[in-house]
Amino acid sequence: MNSPALEQAAGLYNYWIVIVLMMTGFYIVLARRNLIKAVIGLNIFQTSVFLLYVTMGKVRGGTAPIIPPEVAEAQAKAMHETGHSEHGTHALGTVSEEIVGAHAAHADLPGADIIYSNPLPSVLMLTAIVVGIATTALALALVVRIREDYGTIEEDRILEIDRADGLPDDDDEDQWIDADTHSLAGSSPDTPTDSESVN
Amino acid sequence: MNWVVFAILALLALTAVTVARLRQLWAAVMFTGIYSFLSASWMMILDAPDVAFTEAAVGAGISTVLMLSTLALTGEQEQPTKRSPIVPLLVVLVTGGALIYGTLDMPHYGDPNAVVHQHPDPSFVERSLDDMHGLPNVVTALLASYRGYDTLGETTVVLTAGIAVLLILRRDEMERPAIANRAKRRRRKANA
Amino acid sequence: MIKFPIIRVITKLLIPYILLFAFYVQFHGDYGPGGGFQAGVIFASALILYGLVFGLDAIKRVAPPIVIEKLMAIGVLVYAGTGFATMMLGGNFLDYDVLEHSFNHKYLPGGQHLGIFLVEVGVGITVTSVMTMIFYAFASRSRFV
């Protein structure tokens, strides 16, 4: 473990793994033309971002940022007694010194030697995961609609169909345009193509 | 060094690569569930139990179910593509190389002096002792109180996404024949 | 609806405990790992499991879509309402400290505690109902092209 390269590898391997996962997700998005596969790729990418944040929050020898209840009770009481805390009325600039002072004064409290990992990345990722699944559901809903309209979820095929749509239409009706404006725009009574609506 | 961590990381990488190689979408979805579960295990080791079991419930549970119900509506086989994978591979390798070069300046794993842990000072753990009157879980305090506005925004995003899914998927049965006809015509035109 | 008896029996055994665990995670989130987001997804996964095994009609009797739909918005309303309540009591938006001396301490926890509790309930309701509603939207759409 003396060589600096090895030391660096031991210190940074977590980021490297995250980057490998991230790039795998990125590759799936770029190389695969199936829409569901692309959503899966985005999911893998997203999870690797969660992992990146969470690894940054880890402190060596630390534990989860949950203060043991009895310790929390004791420390809060001790702080209360010294009158350091007027809840919620700190001016922003002074809060720092005050609490640091309080901590120095109570370094002998039970549990003062526990190291906690950083809770901030956890909080950010917690909300991101739930928002992530909601947006994934949105993407999947769009995939379902695309499949209903195009009959396929392969990107190449969809592009082919779209190009064919641009060609002049020989067998009559532009009815699909009507359906499109009807369902997507919802209300566009002034569009000329809306004359023969589906219902 | 902890061998459990290395085993989990190796499995994570293996699962991700397997997902990239699979053509059976059903199997790929299952592997995504396993991938989520493995990352939840790693998060547990990284001292983030809250994130870990959200990820386990969301990634291995709900998202797998949603993907499978999408597959039921769209079909399970991925068509082989004609494009060559060289260009995407090149892009990915270059990007990955740049990112790895970037990590060389990052603080080492678990370094207590990393910038992330220095701001805000005092840390939220210390603040919460004072502000929260002995509320033990700092993550909850941070989520609901210190970052309350943020969480309100995130909840609204979840609601909005839910509404959008309903708007897209819940439509009149009356429109079905029209949609089916349109799809048929489009395909006919593309084939012609 | 799944016919396999083992799956049906095990599901019936598991669901009460999943729901109980969701409530524990929700209301014990101040003390241990947990909170509204986690409880929401766990609760929703119990409902979805029930729907997967016993069919969409069964789950729609338990959690009618018309109710779930309203709950989606009610959750956000509870969250924002907590903010407005603190404004009414003279504080800033979502400043829970003003809740400290407004209520009887015998029955309710103090300021920050109460605020966090209310907000987490709001988050839990929204996340549960959105996840369930998304499942309904996907499951009730049949393949027709």
C-alpha cells in the first residue's frame, strides 16, 4: 500500500465503479434503438448518480446519521440548560460559533465521540429516487402511447414510418392528422384540418 | 478492505453489462431489479439506510412492476439494430475516460476532510441537536425542516408526473378504433 | 388473478405486515430510518402486490381510483397547508417553531416535531396515491393494436 498509485486506487475506486455503471447506462441509451431499453439505460444511469452522491457522503469510521435517541435526549437537555439555544431565533451569522462553542463545552457528553456520515446527500437522493420513478412512469406511458400509434417501439422503424408520413398520401383521408390534433392539442377548433373530427 | 463491498461492486458492474447485452427485454427488466437491489445493499454499507430502502422498494419493486406492465402492452423482444456500435462505444469510452481523469482530483473515499463535509459548518447533525430538541433522525429533520421548501417542490413534481401519466394513458374507449386504424394506415404506408 | 394457491396464501400472509411496516416507517421516521417517501412506496407496493395477485377489480374495491385520485392532491395540500398554518400563526412559510407554543403539549409533540410529522404525512399520502394511480393507469390499459 505504499505506492501512491495503489493508494489512489484504494481512495477512488468507488468513483470509478460509479463511472463504469454510468457509462454502461449511457451506452445503452446511445446504442440501443428500442425505447424500453433506452428507459432501462436511463434508469441504470440514474441509479449510478444516486450511488455517486451517497459515496460522497460517507465518512470513514462513520455511522448512519441517526443519533441514538438517549444520546440525542441527553445532548439536547445539556444544551438547553446552558441556555445556548433560543430556538429558531439565531441570526444566521452567529449560529456557527454558538453551536461550536456549545459542542466544545459538552465534549464529554455521552455519544460525543460518534462519527456520523453526511446526511445531506442522503436527503437529496431520497427525493430524487421517488421523483425518478414518477418520471420513469411518465416515460413508459409515452412508450405505450407510441406503440399504440406506430405499432412498434423500435426507433429506426418509427423514423421510417414518420418519413413515410411526410410523403403525399394516395389513399384519401388525412384522418390521422385529425386524430392527432384532436388527441394531442385537445382543443384547437380553429385548425382547418379539424373539420372531420373522430367523434 | 471489505470483501463484501467488492463482491457487491463486482456484481453491480456485471449486472449492468448483462443488461446492456441482453436482447430479451423481460430478462433485462429482471436484471434491472437485481441491479437496484444490489445498489441498495451498497447504499446500506455507505451509511444511508433511508436511501437504501427507498431504492429497494422503488427499484426492485414498483419500477419492475411498471416495466413489466409496459412490456405486456408493447412486446418483449428487442429487434437487432443495423447500426454499428462503434460510434456509441467510442463516445462512451471518451466520456468515461474524461470522467475518470476528473476523479483524480476528488477527495478520497471516506475522507473526513472532504469539502462536502465542511459545509455547512457546523454540520446539520450538530445543528439538529440544537434546533430539533433531540429528534434522532437527522435525515428526516433535514428533509422536512431544513430543506422543507425543496421537499414541497419534489412532492409537487411527483404529483405532476402522476397527473401526466393519467392524462396520457387514461382515455376514452371511444377513441380506440380511431387509434387502431391510424396505426394500421401508418404501417401500411411505411411498407408501401 | 393468479390461480396458484401458494402465491395467494403467502400474499395474504405478507400484506398485513407490509402495511404495518409502512405505517411504522411513516410514523417512526423521526426516530429511525424512514419518512414519508419510504413509507409511501412501501405502502403502494403492498397495494400493487395485492392487485397483481388478486386482480385489478379486487384492488379497485379496496382502494377505489376515485378516492386515490383525490388523495394525490390532498397530500400536497396537507404539506402546503402546514406551511400556511405556520404563516397564520405568525411565522414564515413552513417555519415549524411557531407551532411550539400553539397547542397543548400533553397530546401533541412540540414545534419542529409536529411540523415534520404533518409534512411527512402529506408526502406519504401523495407518494402512495401517485404510485398506486400509476399502476392503475398501466394495468387497466389493455393491448389493442
